[in-house]
Amino acid sequence: MAPTPKECDFLVIGIGSGGLAAARRASGMYGMKTIAVENSRLGGTCVNVGCVPKKVTWNAAAIQETIHEAKAYGFSIQETAPFDWTTFKHKRDAYVKRLNGIYEKNLKNDKVEYLNGTASFVSKDVVKVVGQDGQEQQVRAKKILVAVGGRPSTINVEGAELGINSDGFFDLEKQPKKVAVVGAGYIAVEMAGMFHHLGTETHLFIRHDKFLRTFDPMIQDKIMEEYRRQGLHIHTNSSQSKLEDLGNGLKKLHYKDDDGENTMDVDCVLWAIGRTPEVEKLKLENAGIELDDKNHIKVDKYQNTNVDGIYALGDVCNAGMELTPVAIAAGRRLGDRLFGGKKDAHLDYTNVPSVVFSHPTVGSIGLTEPEAREKFGDSVKIYSSSFTAMYYAMMEPEDKGPTAYKLICEGPNERVVGLHILGQGSDEILQGFGVAIKMGATKADFDSCVAIHPTSAEELVTMR
């Protein structure tokens, strides 16, 4: 006889940022009996192999940049000791482990029952959970949320398994002397920048002639130009055919780029070609849940799947924005709608700010210029500015980094429908301007704000 299933109001599969937000809202705020299931470390991609360890590593790379630039301000820093990758990695791991513990504590504080195991659907309201010890139990839930996230995509190249993916970046115990990063999205661009500024000879292989191709063309051009100025090696219009182990710690990458066919010996190849939803083990077919052609769970604006009582959010669904704050916001609104009586609560996926932790950082919200012109035609007006931030005033011309801003406005009132910024501090500057754009600010609203001087951000309220 099968064991009697556990019963609950709300079952959350996946305790990353979005799943945790929804579970805590349902149980902690609305008193729903909630069970959450996770088969790996708590916190999902962001905490363990994403935003958090990435930003810590970016901080280290930024410090190295500052050390290099300090001589322009009169500091006699002739040479620093090599970056201690191993010590840094262990401290970063300890920080992530502390966050795992905080997540577990938060679940307990909000009375969410936590099951450590792998979940799969038995039917549309019953899920089987296989624990790490192999023990099975079933959970029957009135409502079920799927928030299992994604994983790095694999590439069809002979010997690809000899390389690593973005998860493996955080497992590296030693710093590679020479690395090939394959990919053109923000993960590839960020990791290539971090490798380079920490002292690794870095080669970035991209399929086309530009990277960050979903961003505004100004961003693409400026970051590409800056990476080359800094000394990163960018291989455009490239493809890879084979990776082989040379047996001496090195790998040989066979590739083709604008210069023809070639090979390169490297310590490490990092595949950063995108991410794939983590759905294979869920047995979604047992519940009749529909997927799109990229294996994302189909949802509407309320995070509803095609099956009544089953919901999905975060990287596993087809909402199109794989960002931690988006998953958190969607999770909280779902909890409010399902259990808090807020029948129309849902996340507005327009005008979501995003940042690339490149060198320098990039901030973007709203439409790119091509998107705006396609949508609004001749009613679009562009304001842009490129300048050298005061920080670089003390430096030689060859050491000065770029700053470039663009405002995209639409209609007779010049409503701001896009803002794209590149330069020091762009990650912090964007948040406040994001609020303004979300509220429907116009160019006149920007102009009416008195500038803070001397800052780079003042350029956004003084453009003509």
C-alpha cells in the first residue's frame, strides 16, 4: 500500500529566489500550509552559481582595476602580488554557504516545511519527492508552483565535456593562465571581463560581429571597443569544431574566425552559450503541462500554466526575463493573488531595469533604439552623450575609459521609453532612473531635476 500523501495548500518546487519569495508570502503572510522542495543548495542559481558569487568576483576584478589606476592619483603602487585565486574562492564559497543557511532559517521563520529531494508530478495535484536518501513520499497540494530555474546550455562540439560552463567557473580552484570564453551574452561578457582584469589572458569567441546583441547598438559598440582597448582578444564570426586534452593540463581548441581556421592551446575553455530550463525530471506530462519550443513552461501574465492550479515563474517559464528580482517580484505577486485576495496582482514585465557587470558596467531599461523606431516610427527622438568621466581626468589618454548615455523619447511629450548607460557606476545609477521611467517620466521631467555636480549621472538631466 502506498504511503498516505502529505497534504498542503501550496507546494513550491524549487527554492531559488522566486520559489522562496512565493513560499514565504503564502505561509508567512497568509498562513497557508506550504511545503517547498529543493534537490540542491538553497537559493538557486543566483545565490550559488550566479549573481552573488559573480558580483563578489567582479568586485575583486574592479579592485584590481583601481590598483592599476592608483598611480595616476599619486600612489606609488609599482607592483602587487599575484591575485590569490584559491584563497578568494574559499572565502567566496564560505559567504555563499552562509547565505544558504539564511535561506533555510527564513523558511523556518515563515513556517514553510522544507523537503530536500527531487520532485516529479504523479498527477495534476500530486507530486512524488525522492529524498537524498532514496526515500519516497508524495505530496498532495491544492496549488502547485514550479520554480526550478535553469541550467547552462550544452554545445554540440567534439570534446565539449573537457570544458566548463558558468557553474564550473565558480568551482575553479586555480586561476587559469589562458582561457577561451565562448558566448556573446551577458554571462560570457561578464566572465571574460573578470578573467581579464584578474590577470588571465582572455580570448572571447562570439558567433557574430557583435556581442550583447539584445542591447542597444550603442552599448554593443562601446563595450566591444573598450574590451579591445583593455587587451581582451575578441574572435568574431567564430565557430568551434573540437576540443582535445593535450595531457599536460592544457586543452587544444579548434576554431574558425575572421582570420580562418586555427587552433589555440589554453588552460580552460568556458562555454557560456545560454541557459536551458530544468524540466526533464519533473514529468510534466503526468500533469498535462504545456511547454514551448524551447522547453519553457508556457504561462500567461498571471503565471498560470494551461493546467488549473499549477503555476510557473522564473527561468523555467516563458515570460522572457531571466533575472532574480523578476522572479522574486513575480513570486510575491503570485502569493498575493492566490492567497491574499488581490485578484489582479501580477508582475508588469515592461520597463524592467537590467545591468551587465562588464568593465565598465552597463545599465539598460526600456526599448532599444531599433525597437523604439519599429514601434513608434518617426515620433522617436534620441538624446545621447559620450564623455570622459572626471575620474579619468588624472590619467593618460590611453588609460581613460568611456562613458556613454542615451535617452530614447517618444511622442510630443517626449516620454522616456528607453535609457541606456555605460560607464563607471552605471549599475547604481540605473535604479533611481528606473523608478522615473516606470512612472512615465518625460524628457521635461528629467530636465526639471537639478543636477548633482560633479557626477556622471548629471548628464542624464542636462542632455540637449
